[in-house]
Amino acid sequence: MEREHRFCKLTCKEGHSGPTYESMQAVFDLKPFRPAENLSNPTIANISFTLYAVLGVNEKTQILTTFLWLRLYWHHEFLVWEPDECDGVTRISLPVKQLWSPDIIVYEFVDDDVSQACPYVYVNHTGHIRWDRMLRLVSACNLEIFSFPFDVQNCTFTFGSYMHTIRDVRVSPALTFEEMSRNSKRYLEASGEWELVDILGETSILQFGIDEWDIITFWVVIKRRPVLYVVNLLIPSSFLMLIDILSFYLPPHSVDRASFKMTLILGYTVFLLIMNDLLPSTANGTPIIGIYFSVCLALMVISLLETVIITNVLHHSSMKYQEVPNWVRVVVLKHIANLICYRWPEDMQPPSVPQKDKPDCSNGSSGPCIIQPANQTPAQHPTSNGGAAALPELQQICQYLGDLRAHLTSLQKESELQDQWCHVGYVLDFLLFRIYLLLISCYALVIISMWCVWIKVKPTELVFICVMLLPGFVAALNCTSSTPKSMIDALEKNLFPKKLVRPVKSFSDPINVTIDITVVGIAGVDEKSQTLTTVLWQVLEWDIHGLSWDEKECGTTRVSVPRENLWVPDVIIAEFMDEEKSPKTPYVYLDNTGHVFDDKPIRVVTSCKLIIYTFPFDIQNCSLTFGSYLHFATDIRMIQGSTSEEILKESRKVLETNGEWELANITVGSVTLELNVGDYSEIKYYILLRRRPLLYVVNLLIPSCFLITVDLFSFMLPPQSVDRSSFKMTLILGYTVFLLIMNDLLPVTGDTTPLMNVFFSLSLALMVTSLLETVFITNIQFSSSQYSAVPHWLSVLVLRYLAVVVCLPPKKKSNPVTVFLNPSARGSATNRSITSISATHLQSISGDKTPVKPPLAHLTPPTPVAPPEPALDELRKLSGNLMAIRQQIDKHFHGSKTSQEWQMIGIVIDRLLFGLYIIFITVSFITILCIWIWNNSYAASIN
């Protein structure tokens, strides 16, 4: 034993500074083996690091990117010399590639280290090695973003040997955790939006099966600096919300408040879509600021819909309105008005129980006052004092004045009904305004409180949860050894030179390779390139025929050796699409029975046929096919290790990423690939992934449904008084911008089109159709008087059949209101001439055909014409003027028959499109809901 120790000790020459090259070369030759004179003694590795920069946090993929200054210490028992014999040299630098180094990795890694290499280490004369290196660490971290942008994240870095158990390699911190935290805060650069709060840690032993590993777990606590998001997100959003709140003060009866609010919603929608790239996106939760923005958008949409209803009340003819129901008076005009302190106008008192107003008609009738049709003669007034009847002209004047008064009374009644409904709208407007202020105030208090809590965050106030990470070992082997010298010589003589050929007795014998995998991370799914990126723990096991050694003679049953010194099966993944980017683990375990245990982490980018028709409620089934690339099944036979249930259980236990995708199931089976050149043995794993749809529901479906609902309610805007086409054009512009920006969020594939894309396209088509229909309706409203008669087929199709489909009752035909002067039995030729002139004059004014006079059989023979009286002439002129006024009023309110038919056609088409809109939205909602329920039930059945 003493002789072997002296053999491994470095020598020096007189006049030579430091150990000689020959003595160091002897140590370099021992690089494949752990530098311990007694293999039963573990090598102790001391670890410390300084967090130099926080490069990025990806909430969607649950990845933290940091830059560390890592320092490793370990003891090399063969690199020992006497400084007095070596000219006082106590420390030298050597290439790290020429020495054995512990395979220390960070278990949470998800990507390769691309930092600059540090090729040298410092070696002390006592054999202690210090290796300073830079490490760009891309690690998985379970990020909680509910309180974004005032969130505090707690990420773990677990350092330990990937291959060597606690019997071979022990790890411990080189500095205290307080010193590491203090150094990191001192040197932290390029922190950007993140600030280091503290670094905590503990040492522990990880037990998996019958083996144990020594690990150090560090908790890196960082908090986000929220000023950037407050300035760029919260303040602009608050300004837009303030504008929407103040828009309630716009009088809806004189200002087009609906267009104002629609433009504001368009701006807020564009703001949300652009903000979507700034907000953290994750499928396992929604930040409270995202809920705040969604609620603000919902309030804007509700206020717009309420404005549309009020505008409909103010500008539609109130003939279609009935009395305000009693329950509306009690609930809205009484209780809600008192609750929100609604101020009634000075000339109007709060409404009580409705009274049926009866207009005062000139004829003393208690019935409704209507304008008398032309085919009816003026009612004869009763004689006064039982004497002679009044003049016919006076009777006509009284009748016309009574008709005008009845019409004005009817308009007054309509105005009263309109005022009642308007006050209902005003009360609801004030109620929504108060709710608006209440919700905005509550959210403001919540955000201010979260900011105050963020400012007061201290390391001593944090509560941490230790997430235990399990490495992917499946072998359970014991390792005891004493001295490695004889075994090293035997391996270098009998095994290492034969690494170029398969270790079998005969080349006709196949070698059995057992494979196991554990899914530890789902780094991403790219629908456009049809690729899946995963992080796996891969375990390969095979036997070297004829290799064995006696435990008593060699002192150990298992030893770790470099992978490059052994023959390794060329097992690849058939679906791979990119180079492997994973940390290097150079060692494998070699058992005294010739059994090889090769465990390494791999990051693979593989092809996968993604079916996204039901996006974002889709479930993907991707395959990973492991097999030899060159060797046929007669040379290498792949054997399944653990069952699919065991693989799924272990994968869920150690899965690091908690982002958009959820591991639903894993199945495995042995297959044989048959080609013309030969057969290949393969093991195929099917990984079933389920997308978490919450992110897309909140960011895509809900805003789209809001915009479609706004377009649906825009049908209530009266086209004759509100520019509905501009309103819809603004809405289409906003929806188009939404679709363009959303195009980057939706998956792109040439195989199928997602159902959500079809939904958005149909929604846009319906919006465009409704806009074209609005243009048609507007043209009818303002130009129908210039149209020719409605074609018979169109009148039958629309007014007879489609009107029934849309539940629009046919309009009752009413006689055209014209003026007919009943000739008096005592009328003379002069009277008839005056009447004829007045009728001709009125005909030229009204445009109506000359009324057909009744037969004159009942008239008495003409009497001598009396000289006209001046008073009678004035009465006749007054009667003609009143008749002209009445006829113009009738024409203004009733219009021509052709114009009414075209307007009726427009109303039927408008209501038909409104019904189609409702059917489309209902079917889409039911379809999406059914797909979501099926997705959840399918995942539950798998589990």
C-alpha cells in the first residue's frame, strides 16, 4: 500500500520548478478513474457560485435563464508533491481535460450550456483542485405570476453528481449561503427587471430505490421591478378607463356616444393585443392584472351595449313602446334610483303608479284620437239652440283642427312614453357608472396594496417550499472497493482496447440493450414546424460478454469509467430533427459481472404530427422511437425496461415544467422496422400531451366574443337616426386588427385548419355581411322614395314568407289619409269652383291623384247663386290651408306605399340576419363548450 502511494506521488528534479512532466503524465493516464487510493472512500466536491446576471424569465415555458460564476473544489489523491523538493512551488495550473472531474450538473437544466469554456484548473501541492468556470444556466422553474408585476419568484438550483452515488461522490457548500447571497448582490450585473432578494440552501441526501445521492439545493429568490409595467401598462390603461368613465357625461340624445365608445373599445382592444406580448403568458394561471384588463374590457362592452339600448330608446319611434311595466317602475325608477341618488328634473317628479291618460279630443269622444281617413265625411256638428246647422266650412275647419289636435295629443303621449323609457335608461346608465367607479376603485386599492407588499418583501419573511428532484437511475447496485491499481491495469489491458467492436462472444450473437426513459420537461411544441422539444433521462443497459472480476481480488463490484473507453450502442431517436443540446455526463457504471449502466440526460427536438383542429382543446400524441441507426436486429436487440405505468408515474413525479402542456399518458411497445436491407429492432414510446387552454380562452376567445356581442347589439341602433354603418366599420377595423395580431398566437400548419380559425373567419364574414346589410338598410331609409315598385316575387318572398320566419307580423293596411270636402246640399257653382280649385291646388302639393267624387244623384237641383260673402271666402281659404297642412303631415308620417314596402323589406332582412347571428353564436358556444368538456373528460379517463 505504501509502495502504491509513493508511485502516485509526483516527483521533482533539482533545478526544475514544479513537478516533472513524466510524473504528471502518469497521473494523466489515470484520468478515466476516480482519484482515490481506496475506492471505498468518496471524493468530496465543494460547490459555491455567484449569481452574476438574471438574463431572462420565460413564464410560458417556465424557464429561468441565469449566468453564474461557478467554483468547484475536490481532492485529487494522486496529485501530491513536496513544495520543498519542487523549488517551493505550491500551486500549478493544469488542463481540466487531462484530469478526472466530478460530473456535477444542475438537475433543473433544460438547455445546453453555451458559455465560454474555462480549460484550466488550479492544483495545490496537497492535491486540492479549484475549478472556476462560467455557466449560462437555462433551468426549469415553477413560476407563480398571479401577482404580476409585483411577483416574487423562488427558483431552485440542485447541484449533484448525475452518475456517482453517495458512496463515490459527496457534495458540500464551499461557502455559507449568506456569503453566496452577499457576493451575488455585490456583483450582480444586467439584472434588468429582476432584483435578487436572497439565496438560501441546504444539503440533503436523495434516495431513489436502494441508492442515495448527495445533493445541494439552492433557492434563488428574485423579485420583479414593476416600474416598467406600471408606466407602460397600468397608467395607459387607467387613462383609457378614465376616458370611458367620463364618457357617461356625454348626452346620448345629442351626441353619438355609441361611436365614441366603439372607437374607445377599438383602441383598448389594440392596446390589449399589443400588451399581450408584454404580459406573462402561462397556462397554469392568470395574473391578476390580466383579470383586471379583462374586467375593464367587459365593462367597456357592457357600457357600450347599454348606450346602444339608450340610443334605441331615444331615436326610435315610441309608437312601439307600451307603458313602462309596474315592476320596472318599482325596481328601476324607485329602488335603484334611490340607491344611486338619481336626481329627477325639476319639472318632473318620480313616477308613481301609472295612470291611463286619455287625450282630450275636440269632439268630446272618450276613445283614441286618430286622424279621420279621406273616405269618411266630416261629422256633422249638432245644431245649436235647436236652430239652423252651422256652415259646412266651419264644420270642416273644426274637424281639421280636431284631427290636428288629436295628432298632437298622440305625439305628446308618445313623447311621455319616450321620456319614461329614457329615464329608465338614465337610471341604468347611472347605475353602471357607479358600478364602474366601484370596480375601478377596488382594483386600484388591490394594486396599491400589492405594490406596498412588494416593497416590504424581506428574506426573513419568505416561506419556501422544497421541490425534491429525482434523477433518472433505475439500477440498484452496491459499490465497495479498496485500491483501483490492479483493476485499472486489467481494464486497460483487456477491455479498453476492444472498444471498437461489439462485446459479444460471436458476431452472430445479438447484444441485448435495455432502455428506460423519464420525461422531466416539455420545453415546447412548434405547430408550424411540427416539432416537439423534450428533456429526458435516458438509461441504457447492456452486458459485456466475458467480462468479470472477483470482488475480493479487485476490491470493488462497481466502478465508474469514461463512456469513451467502452463500446456504446448507437441508439438514436428516429424522429430527431436537431442536434442534441444537453450537458455532458462522461461516465458510466461498470459492474463486476460485465453489466454496463449508462444514464444521461438528453434534450431532443423531434418531429411530431400535430393535429390542431380542436385547438386550444387539443391532445397531441407524439412518438419517440429508440433504436440502432446502423445495426440490424440480428446485431442489437432493443428491450423494454420499465412498464408504461412506471414510466408515467416517475415522469409526473419529476416533471419540472408546468407550462402550456400537461403530460397525460405514456405508452410503450416493441416494434420491428422492416426494410429491404434488413430488420431493425426498436422501442417506441407514445407521449400523450394535453394543452392547457386557459391562456387562449382568456386572450383569444373572450375578447372575440365581446366584439361579436357588440356587433350583435349594434342591430338595435336605429339606422334612420344613427350612423350604424360607421359604427360597424369601426368594429370591423378593430376585429381585423385583432385577427392580424392573433395570427401569431394561433398555431400554423398546412394539414388542417383549427376550428377556432374557422370560427374567427365566420365571425368576420358575418360582420362584413351585417355591414353590407346596414348599407342597404340606410339606402332604403333615405332613398326609398326614389325607388320603383317592389318586384312581385321579392314582395312575396320577403314580406310573406321571410317575415313569418323572423316572427314579424304583417303590417295592417290603412287607408291613405287625404282630405275630402263634402259638398253641401246648398252648395252653388261658386262653391264647387272654389272647392275644385282648392283640391287641385292641394293635389299639386300632395302629389296624390284627384279623389273620385261621389255620385251626384242625391244632390238637389241647383239653386240660384247668391253673391259671395267676404267672411265665407275667408273661411274657405282657411279650410284650404288647413287641408294642405293636414295632407303634408299625413305624407310626412306615412309616406308612399312603395317606400313603406321597401322599408319593410329592409326590416325583415335586418331581423333575419340578426337571427342568423344569434344561431351562429349559440352553435359556436355549444361546440366550444362540448369540446372543452370532452377534453377534460378524456384527460380524466386517461388518468
